Amino acid sequence: MSPTIKVLLAEDQSMVREALAALLGLEDDIEVVAQVARGDEVLAAVREHGVDVALLDIEMPGCTGIEAAAQVHGALPAVKLVVLTTFGRPGYLRSAMEAGADAFLVKDAPAAQLAAAVRKVLAGERVIDPTLAAAALAEGANPLTDREREVLRAAADGSTNAELAAALHLSQGTVRNYLSTAIQKLAVRNRAEAVRTAREKGWL
Amino acid sequence: MSPTIKVLLAEDQSMVREALAALLGLEDDIEVVAQVARGDEVLAAVREHGVDVALLDIEMPGCTGIEAAAQVHGALPAVKLVVLTTFGRPGYLRSAMEAGADAFLVKDAPAAQLAAAVRKVLAGERVIDPTLAAAALAEGANPLTDREREVLRAAADGSTNAELAAALHLSQGTVRNYLSTAIQKLAVRNRAEAVRTAREKGWL
DNA sequence: GCTGCCGGATGACAGATGTCATACGGCGAA
DNA sequence: TTCGCCGTATGACATCTGTCATCCGGCAGC
């Protein structure tokens, strides 16, 4: 009856990407018309191929799937967006939704949900794992300020205060202040734990 | 001519696992006869289904794909082992080979290499990315002692010296000594960097 | 039987990190 | 307009971390 659904797949690991394409290729009503390996190639590819639904992994070089989703949503609001991720972090779900995503799937969900989600978003539905949705709501919003987040992100690789200060054009004392407040807000005891929990919650 | 190749797929993320199954299902001479999501279910499944080739992801609950490979290699040496991983860490390659793996593939290699590797290992070949092999050789062996590795692994989540000491039944001073030697061996400047580089090299 | 290395420990010291009080300009909400 | 928060900064202080020298018992290799 209706023409096939044109899907774009954005995922950096070729093997996974092509495997997902094979999976979707088994569906009669779905056609993978484009594949990209970088977040910053998504928008152009969506435009070029007249994509109906974009399937976006979060962790990608160039820019994240969430940023790509925001770009597509801004430029072509009719395109449906499915965000697909390894990590079921509530903060990711929240950001994805704010970026205009229509569905949020974790990669350890059954494969059948992928094609199902594609059809549902095209029908105007939103697809979100209820457990994750609950977790996202229960956890509340990111308590970190922009600067705190930046400093924490920069500190994630084990850089010292002096290096952070140089990299962010701040004084060492200020760096310590930000880390200190971040540590308190996250209710942890040092920067390493702060990085860890912020990551887990998708707040980084 | 020859009967189909019986393959087992071990990978914890359902969506990826089933997608890889779909991919391999497109090949006439390959049949995915078993899928497991945990490392500790591999050996039993290999036995039960008379598997020819086991495809093992490294990061899995239960036990790692490398440990699973060692088990299978010990119990059923005729079974060919393909280790598949997200991270092309030279240390992983080294451990995989020591565990008896016949092939080592990274997930960002083209999908076609998967079926190709399955056929090659069955023909007695070994399949290893030459760049990775070079990196593994260039890097040398893991310089960390068992204890240093344990302490570093335990320190990875940001635990303080006191917690590490308690968890590992050591004195705080000893914990600091191990971390200090690990930091020197890895040529870095603090425990966070040590964790980071040890992870990168697959030495953790 | 030495010589090394590993696991384990102590003490001392320097430098890094975390906390707190305090300050100032800007900006948004009440 | 006043209050509060953010970004930025300083100084002082306590604690944590990293380094080093030194020690012990055990065990492997020469």
C-alpha cells in the first residue's frame, strides 16, 4: 500500500551499522537509503536522501547523535528521529527528548523493537522505555552549572588543576571551587567519583 | 558442497547480537545455531549445539569473551574462536591470542570481514588486523604486577586510599606504594591517568 | 648460597586536592 | 530595587596523594 519508509542509519561502528542495516533490510516496508559514520554528516545526508526516519547512535565522532538530532529537528521538523544508544542513562533520554527525538531505544532491547519503533514514530507515536522514563523523572534535572560541567568534563582524563586552569583560562583556585561545588552537588568525595556519577547519570 | 558452518554468537546487547545474526543469516554457508548474552553461558551452548565457530564479544556479563574463549579452547580445542570487540586495544589482542583465539576483529571493521573471518578460521587461517598486531608487539607486555593491576582496577571508580586498603586488606601505605609504582611504570602523573592509560592499553 | 623480585609494611616529606569564608560584577526574578 | 545565583577570584587550612628510603619474609634462578 504505502511506499517504503526511507531510513538513515548513523552509527560509527561499521560492523554494527551494516548489521543493523541487514536487520532492517529484512523488513518489506523499510529501506535503508543512507548510512553515515559521523554525527556531523547526518543533516546533509538526511536532506540529500529525503529520509523519513533517522536512526541515530549517541556516541559518534564529529558530533553526538543528540546534537545531530537537534540539527535535523531544527532544519527539517518533519523527519522523525530515533535515538539509539548503548547506555540507558536517564540524562541522555532527557537530552534526547529536548533535542526533539521521537523515540529512545537502548541497544540491549530486543531487535524487533527497532523496526517497530520506526513504524510507530512514523505514525506519530513516541517510543520510550517506561523504566527509563521513570528513572529520568525520578532523578531530576542536572544540578551542575555550565561551568561546573565543563570543568568536570575536562578533569575526566586525570588532568591536574594547573592543566585545567590553563586549558579553561581560569585560576587554579576557581577550578578547585568548581570541582568542590560539583563534588558536593553530586554527594561524592572526590573528582574521580564526581566524573563517574555525572557520567552515569548522563550529566556530563 | 560442504554442510553449513554452525556459528554461535555471544554478545550482550540484544539488538547488536540479533543484527549480527541477521547479517550472517544472509550468507548461504553460515548458520547461526545459538545466541547467548553472557560469557558464562558460552561453553555449554557450544557443547550443546556442536558449534564450529564461536563469535565472542569481549565486554559481557558473567565473564569476558576472552575468558570464555579460554574455556572453550581448553575443553573443545577443535572449535574455532573469533573474538569481536568495540575496542582495538593491543592488550586485548594479546590476551585473546593467549586464550587461543583464531581471529580478532574490531567492530568498526567493515561487516563483510565477519563472514570472511568465519570462513578463514575454519580453513585454519588466523585473522588479525595487521595494524593492531604491530601495535601489540610494539607496546610490549603488561608491565604491571598482579597486585598493581588489582589495586588500579579497584581505584578506577574513585575510591580513596582508605577504602582501597579496606577492600583489599592492605595498609594504606601499601596501597599508595602500589599506585605509585603503577604510575611510574605507566609514565603518568596520577592514579586517574594511570587508570586511563592502563584501560586504553587493555592492561587493566 | 647469593641475588633479585614480589608482596607487604612503615615513616617522612612535598605537593596536590578539597573546604571554607569572603569578595565583586552581572543578570534575572520577585 | 533588592535578593539570589552565576562566574570568577583570593587566601588559609586540613587532608589526601605521590615519592622515597628502608625494612621484612618468601621464593625463583644462577
